[in-house]
Amino acid sequence: MAEASASVLRLRKQLEYGNFQAEQYVKHLSQQSDGDRDLQEHRQRIQSLADETAQSLKRNVYQNYRQFIETAREISYLEGEMYQLSHILTEQKGIMESVAQNLLHTDRSDAARELKAAYHKAEGEKSSNPTLLEKVEGCKNLLETPGRYLVYNGDLTEFDVDNMTLIQKVHAFLMNDCLLIATYFPNRRNAFKYDALHNLDDLAVVNVKENPPMKDMFKILMFPESRIFQAENAKIKKEWLQFLEDAKKNKVLNDESKKEAAALCSPTVADVSDNPFLDEEKPAEEEEVDLSLEWIQELPEDLDVCIAQRHFEGAVDLLDNLNVYLQDKPSSHAVQELKAKIDVRVRQLTDVLVFELSPDRSLRGGPKATRRAVSQLIRLGQSTKACGLFLKNRAVAVHTAIRQLRIEGATLLYIHKLCNVFFTSMLETAKEFEMDFAGNIGCYSAFIVWSRSALKMFVDAFSKQVFDSKESLSTAAECVKVAKEHCKQLGEIGLDLTFILHSFLVKDIKAALQSNKDIIIEATKHRNSEEMWRKMNLMTPEALGKLKEEMRNCRINSFDQYTGEDCWVNLSYTVVAFTKQIMAFLEEALKLYFPELHMIFLESLMEIILVAVQHVDYSLRCEQESEKKSFIRQNASFLYDTVLFVVEKRFEEGVGKPAKQLQDLRSASRLVRINPGTTSIV
């Protein structure tokens, strides 16, 4: 054992040598080996070494893959922590600055008024004048907000965050509590159009490092988005940064002052327990909601982290916990402020989930890939939106799958692939829909509407390949049969689309039946014009046997009585050819049959039969030669008593009910022809 291990080790060192040459090694090994057994042992050692190397490679690949996944997770976690840390630092900076302001000024209200006066002084008459804001279309209500005033404004140029390409020129209005971005109307001077409004509490300002020619820029962060603006020069950029920072500080001071003033002004409830003139019931005091719990204080930041890390379930769990906690609590001012902050995160979470359901995001994984986003939207109370997005996603997926099918080979082969792809997708979508929206019965009507539109998409592709390409009736019948069989599989889950499939196909099938009917009538008339009323001579027993087999397939079991000696058939070629053609048409049409096609099917069948019947009747009345007239009667007997009888019974068997028109036609003793060039009868 030790010797074998040592030999394997030596072999490995030889193979790892940089200048190793396989041909010389094999030649040297062949010269030194004692025989076949020695070579076999050496081959086994090489094979074991190869297996060991393969296993080692697999372990290394798996280990590296796991490390890559763990690294990606760590990066995502660190990204969330960095954002959270940045947010905390920004808040700490604001707190420290507000503490410094408190140390310098004993009266916060006076400090706020002084800062406000300083802003007005710096801006001058232009800032205090609201006429500029009135020129912004779509934001008149902004001026109606009590206490809101304009601090600073100016032109900026917006660039794309990713590739730094020019987007548009904007005019920004900084107010004491928000930042308004407006765009210019192309053909109107000093007229602006509303673009976006950002609350100062929800944004952060970042100075962008100079990188010529990109200079005098600063970035506005509004999680999870950001925008980059360029000022006209360095001085204006500095003013923007200063005014934005001061406005954020001033808003923090004003908000704290309002809270303190509200706390001081809140009336105290007098003790009325000893007043005998009041009713026994005391006025109910407003219950104070405890929002100082650590998990509530950290809830907005925790939601930001969950959204950044794509931990949607955790985010919705946090929202559920808050809703349960506030379920029986009064809606105080503090609760409303908390809900306002949470609503911003809910909208962000909803937007991310909507993006997850976009077709570009989750087509590859099939319906199951949408389950995570759909379930969380439903938990957020957005079941209608989740239903619409899910069905839109699946519609694009079905359309893409149909479009990617390659049209090659026989039509029937393509239809098999098309039906397999489409109805499998429908089945998977229906099962996933039932699983995701089991508790939302109102969404099922939307699914039925979607199923109809998806089936219309399938029929369009089906008809384009089967009917528009003028395939034979037999091929069309087989294709429709395949589509019907696949459609019936949906009935296993309670989704019956057969009637809708029939309604979509009826127009094309009617056209196919009429086209095939016209072809058969033209061929029959052509044969009738060359009719000589002679017996058929098939020349060989093989040909006669083949004709007998064809007649048996046409359900003409009494054909043997019309055969004679030496391969003769006591029937006209025209009548025999017509028999094969009418039975083939009947069989293919029955594969296409459904109730909406009953009349067109029966009328087509009657028109074809009348061409042959009237030809026989006309020939019988016009023929003068007794022997030939007797032969025509024999053909007429075969046509009436055998062929039409089989057609009538096969139609009744395939459709499920008899056709009175066929019965009347067969039972009529004689058909009187009005005009040999038509198929009209009396």
C-alpha cells in the first residue's frame, strides 16, 4: 500500500513538471514495462490520480463559490450598515449643532426668529416675493401651507448619476421645509413645470469632488435614489450647500420648539372628583401612547436596512408588529408623525416589490419567481396591484416563450411544441395564482380575463401557422385535435377554456372547410366532364388489394360484391374516386367539429354529394345505350345504397345526432336536375 502511494506521488510530481511531454513519457514507459499487466497497473494509477484531481477541483470550486456567496452577502450587509451609519452620523451632527445653539442662546424661539430674519435679509425682496413660485405650474398649493416661505432659488443643471450625461436644466426653489425642483417649458419664458418635491428631513446633501470638466457639482440623496446638480460657478455652489445645510438645521430647531410649545400649552385636567354637581361619568382623558420603546424608535432605520438588503419579509414583519401594537391605541400627534415616516418607507418598499415583478426582472424563474414579491404585496394590502402585476408578468412570459419557438420542420411538429409550451405555462400560472391568491376571491375574475387574452395570443400564433399557410384539411384537423386535447388538461384544475378556444377558431375552420369543399367540387366536376362510364381495370392483384383496403378504411365493407374477375371493378373510376374523397373530407371535418360548425359542416357535405348525385342522375336520363345505362344504374345503386348510407351513419356517430337532410337525400327516389351547370335541386 505504501509502495503504491509512493508511486502515485512520484507520478504526480512528473505530471506537474513544467516541461512534461506526454509522448516521450509514454514511449519511455513502454520500453521499461515488463508486459501488459505492468501497463494496466500504471493506467490504473493515472486514472486514480485523475479522479483525485477532479474531486479536488470540485471541492475548490464549491468552496470558492460558497466564499463568493458569503462575500456578496457581507457586502450587502455592510452596504446597509454604511447607509445606516451615515444616517446616524448626520443625525448626531444635527443634534450636536442644536446643542451648541442651545448653549449659546437660552431662548430657542428667539434663535429661530433671528435665523429666519437672517434668511430673509440674505435673500432680499426676491426671496420674500411669492410671485416666482406662482410661475411654477402644478404647485399653487405649496404657497397655501402655513409658515412656508422661500429661502433661496436659482438655475441648476442636472446630470445622470451613473454616466454623468446631461439630463436637463432645472430651477430649484429652497423653502424652509422642502426643496422644489422645476423644469423649464421649452417655448415659454420664465415659466416652470413642477418636477419633484423633497422634504428636508428625507434628504442629505453631499459635496461632489472636482473632476474637470465636471465641477461645481453637489449630490442630493433621497434613499433609495440620488440626483446630481451643477451650479453656474463655485460661489453659487457654495451658497447652495450653505443654504441647504442651514435650512435643515433651522427646521430641526423649529420642530423642537413647536414640540416644546405644544407640551407647555397642553391644558391640565382639573380634579373634579369632589364636585357633586357633575355627572358620575368623568371626561375620558386621551390615552398616551408609549412610543419610546427601542424597537419603535429604530423602526424607520430598520425598514431602510431591510429594503436595502432586499429582506422584504423582515420589512413586512416589522410593519405588521407596528400595526398590531397601534391597533387599539388612539391616533395622537406623535402616532401620526410616526405613521407619516413609516408611510414613506411603505411606498419605497412597494416600489421595490413592483420592480421585482417587472417582466425584465423575473421572467427566467417562471411563475414561482414572482411568489416572494406577490406575497409581500398582498400582506401590505396591495392584492389588486399584486394580481395585475403578476398577470402582466406572466403575459409577457407566455408571449416571449411563443415568440422564441423556432418554426422548423412539419407544421404538426411545431403545433405540438406550441401547445406544450403554452398550455404548460397556463397550467403553471393557474396553480401559482391559486396558491398566491387563495384568500382573494375577487382576483379570480381578473385571471379569467387574462386567460382569455392569453388564449387569443396562442390562437393567433396557431392560426398563422396552420390556416394562413394553407395547410391541407387533414393537417389542420390534426393540429386542432392536438390543441383541444391540451386545452382539456386545464379542466383538471377547474379551468375550462374549450368554449373560448372554439369561438376563436370557428372563423378559420369555417374558411378551411369551405375552401376544401370548393377544391373537392372542382375536382369532382373535372372528373365528371371526362366520364366514359367504363369499368375499372386495376391490372394487378396488388392494386386491387390496395383498393379493397382503402374502401375498408372508408367503412365500405360491401365493396367485394362490386369486384369481378381478373382485377376488374364493376364501378366507374369517377364514383370510386368520389367515394374516397367524400369519406376523407367527412373524417377530417369530424375532427374539427364542434356545435358552432354544425350547419356549415352539413351544408358543405350536402353540396359535395349533390355534385356526384346529380351527375349520375343526369347521365342516367341522357344515356340511350342499354348496356351502359345498366352500368350507370349499378353505380347509382352503389352511391345511394352504400356510400350515402355510410356517410349518414358516420355523421350521426361523429356528431351525436342524425341529419334529416342526409336522410331525405338518400330516401329520395329521384333527383330532378334543373340546370346541369348548377347544383340546385327540386
